[in-house]
Amino acid sequence: MGMRDTNPRVLIVDDNPEFRESVGRLLRSVDLDTRQFSSIADFLKTELPDDPTCLVVDVRMPGQSGLKLQGDSSPATGNSRSFSSPRTGDVPMTVQAMKAGAIEFLTKPLRDQDLLEAIEADFARDRARRERESAVDEFRNRFDSLTAREREIMIQATAGRLNKQIAHDIGVTESTVKVHRSNVMRKMKPVRFPS
């Protein structure tokens, strides 16, 4: 499947044991770790890993619906753990599932290739999200390493101000501004943000 994540895991939530086991066998055949849950209540009792995770959930189960779980877990709700997941159910639910952040909405019976492609897309999206978060954290750490004066000069320099203008505004010599700008460049280094 081409996944490069360490310990990617697929969580299967479905009240049909035959379906859960069938999907589990398929995913194990392509070396994916799976965990199975017979209900949303069982799923919610489990502490989830921080590894890349994809949720495959049936939208029609007794108790809480799969759509509600997916909506509650979506990034729009501000939850720290979110799932963008392949779905199973009937076609009229597609729009609601996609608006809630599902990667794919699949109808039963599932085609193996459709499910595998949806899971691959989910892991790719999760990988990109993790890379962006890592780049933002790296940038934040570098910015935090700047002194107050370096931050002040960086802000003015990024606004297009010349060294002599910055020096005049903050009451230092132009050579002092150049030293601080050099320190800023050394500490900040370019951070590559994934597209």
C-alpha cells in the first residue's frame, strides 16, 4: 500500500462480527495493525494511540450513530484526536459524512480495493497534517529562542523596514541592527512547511 508511517493502525467499529473480522483479515494481509470494536461505547472506553490512525465505522449501529461519532471527532469540533474515515452505510448519508470530515463514504458490500484506497488516502492526509504540525512547532520553538530585541527587529524586518529605519525607531546603531538580524537568520533558519 505504500504507507511509510510507523505503526499505522485501523480501528474498525461495526456491530457485525463477520464484517469486522473480514475487514481485519484484509487489512492484516497488507500488514496493517487493526483493532476491532463491536460498538461505539466500547470504542469510546479505549485510550487511543498517538500513532497514525484511521477509523472505519458503520454509520448504522444500535446506540450512538457512526455519523455522530465521526462528527464529534472531526477537527471542526476542536477535539485533539480526529478521524477522517472511510464509512459504510447508505448513499443518502454521504453528504453528511463528507461534511463531517470523512475521507470516503462506502456502501456495503465493500470492494476491497475501494476500502484500501480510502484508508491509504486517510493515512496520507494524516501524514500531511502531522508534518504541518511538526513544522509549526519547529518554527514556534525557533521563534521562542529569539531575544526580545531580536523578535522586535525580526518583526520590523519582515514588514520591509530597512536597517537604518529600524535602528532609528528603536534607538540603536545600524550595525547593532545588523548583528541582531544576523542572529535572527541563524536561529530561525528556513522552516519547510509541507504544501
